[in-house]
Amino acid sequence: MANDIEYPILTLEPTACVADLPFIDYQNNTLFIDNVSTKTLTQTYGTPLYVYSKNALLANYQAYVESFNALNDVHICYAVKSNSNLAILATLANAGAGFDIVSIGELARVLKAGGQAQKVVYSGVGKTADDIATALNAGIGCFNVEAISEIKLISEVATKLGKVAPIALRINPDVDAKTHPYISTGLKDNKFGISHDNAIEAYRFAKNLPSIEIVGIDCHIGSQLTQIQPFVDTLDKFAKLIDELFAIGISLRHVDLGGGLGVRYTNENPASVSEYANALLPKLLDLQERYGLGLHLEPGRNISANAGVLLTNVDVLKPTEHKNFAIVDASMSELIRPALYGSVMAVIPTDLANDTTPQVWDIVGSVCESSDFLAKNRTLSLQVGDTLAITGAGAYGFVMASNYNTRPRPAEILCDNGTHRIVRERETLECLWQGEHI
Ligand code: LLP
């Protein structure tokens, strides 16, 4: 569990932390997001506050488009779960992105934000008949099917509606993604996908069902992968399956390699998007040439994480004989990754002019749980009233926030080259008991 993890003392150099973050920098000692001062932001909107850079988001998306442009028919389907704010989705929809969804709620968000249903792929292990009907009626691009029983259900629902359902089978390749066990999804032990050994049988089964059009093969092997090899191994396994499928008369239009490419939070050294593309392109080009296969990808974190920060105010400093605690106004309710996975995220000052003697601090919230920490053993110069920034918070930050301890969720702000606008209001206390009855 997270609390058993050892956290060595970590001293981060703030300017080095932001050096490779697009559109986040220090200007005259103050942290700026997309050319907006964090001081202006906290004075205008308060803390805790999620802040996103529109231009970072677009640059991260564009890196995928450019890195894979040697291929035809590439669909970058942004994983909505990583950050589903309507403004984020609208920004990406306008740039041409498709979307990977895992619920009808996410489909509704995509449509509300102006995304096109035909550019949506629908993953997820527990689709119900109602979910399937809603997605079919909306005209989604593809169901990523996770089980044989799901193929049957999709066929039944589509037949009833007089529609044809495009499907790709999510094959679990049994490849070790070498990431945190909670976010590893491509091993035999994981609940996801149809096992590699049963893949051909599942395709044969699908081929004989009415109202089904087989269009692809899909996987998602895990998240925050820093190495490329597991992706390459998966594609190798898929290439063999694709040969077998075409040989028995089952043709596909695309291969979907899921999301999962990691980002740097502190000291990781993840492969870049272009390195990832260069490792996969030879095989993908070969599949394109031989079978005309297009490519779908489902990146989430790689597009949204480093486009966002969480700003939080230092409320209380509590040095003890054993440890120093800095109690901030964000907590596990607003950002659960450290508590849930033991994630190590960078915490940096928004004002570099502070000359207090640096000390080692645990950065904690005020939620009544010992797992409520945002960072442990960080060397920082802190004073009450300082604002800290947690970087990499654009993905799996706000979307995983809760109201635990009856805490209103933060506002979200989108910055765009010197301008800022609120894209989600801070919740009020009244919001928190809306729909409740005494
Ligand atoms: N496609 C599917 C089917 C997925 O399940 C996921 C993420 C993605 C794409 C996007 O993966 P990404 O590119 O973001 O790695 N809450 C965890 C991450 C859970 C990821 C779940 N699936 C975290 O905070 O680290």
C-alpha cells in the first residue's frame, strides 16, 4: 500500500522541473501558465485551483499527429477519462481529435463539447444493453469489445435497432507493461480484454453474428509506461494475429494500440512521442502496405498531464520532532494519485523569491486520513500563505476528485497565451447536498 512505500528526500530544482513542460515557466520569479501569472490566477479565483494551458494541450496532441504522419488513416482518440472538462474536450475536438470513452457519461460529454460520434471508440468492460443502444443511436465509430458475451449482446441490440455495429476486439496480449500494478491492464491476471489465446475463436464467433461489422483489433496494456518495448512486443503479437485473421478471411481496417505512454512527473525518463512512433512505424507501415490497416491510438495522460497544475495554498506549518508537516488547502479529495498509487508528483513554489531556509516537509491536506498526503520528504522553503504548484496534475487530477470530508471541488481554469477563463466553477457547499433529502 501507498503508506508502506519509502519516500527518499527529494530536492527538486523548480526551474529544471518546468524546463520540459510546454507553456509553463517562471517569469521574474513567478510561475506562469501559458503566459498567465499564477499570482493573478490565485487572486482572481482562489485556491485550490486546477489550471490548464490550452497551448500545451494542443502541442501535446499535435506531437502525436506529427509523429505518425507517415501513416495514412491515423485517429488520435484522446482518452476522455484523463481530463473530461468540456473546454478541454472542445479544444481537442476543434483540433481534429477523436475520443476514447469508457461510459455513456463520457460520450455525452464528448457530444456536448462538439465532438463527433463517428470519431469515438468505446472501451470498457461492463457495457449494458442500454449503453450499447445509446452508443449505436449516437453513431459511434467503434466498440472496443472486452468479452465474448459482449459481442453477443452488441449483436442482439444492433439487430433490434436495425443497425450494424462496428467492433474491434480488445485482445489482452499478456505483456508486462512494467508499471504500477493498479494501472497495468495487459496481463492475464487483469480483468481487461479477451485473452490472446482465445482471440481467433472470438473473431470467428463475431463473424457469424448478425448486425456486426468487424473493423479492428484493439488493446490497452497499461498506463504511465516509460519504456517502449512492451508496446513493440504487443504490436509484434498483433501482427501475427492479423496475418492469421486475414488468412481465414477476416479482414480488419485498423489496429488500436491504446494509450499508456508515460510522462515525467519528477525523475522518470519516459520515451518521447516521436521515439514511441519511430519504434512502431516500421511494423505499422508494413501492415498498412499489406492490409491497408489504419491506426487508432488512445493517449490520455500524455496529452493532458503536463498541460495542467494544481495550485494550493500553505495554510499551516507544523514542524514536529519527527517530521515537518505543511498543511495545504488541497488534499487527497482534490488529487488522489499520491494516496492511491504512491505517485510521486512534483511540488514547486509559485514564487522563487522566498528566502526562508529550506527544510524537509511532508505536504499534506486536512482530510482525516493518514493517507492524505500530496508529497513526502520534499526539500522546500515554505512560509504560511505561500502558493505551491503540483505539476503533472492535468491528467487524473480533477476527474478523480471527490467530495470526501464534504469539500467542494476546485474551480478549473483554462489559460491561453496571456488570457484566462473559468471552465468550471468552484463548487459551493449547496452543490454538495443537492439531491439529498432529510
Ligand atoms: N484506453 C483505455 C482503454 C484505458 O483504460 C486508458 C486508461 C487509456 C486509454 C488512457 O491511458 P493513458 O494514455 O492515460 O495512460 N488513474 C490512473 C491511470 C488509470 C488509467 C486507466 N486507463 C493514474 O492516475 O495514474
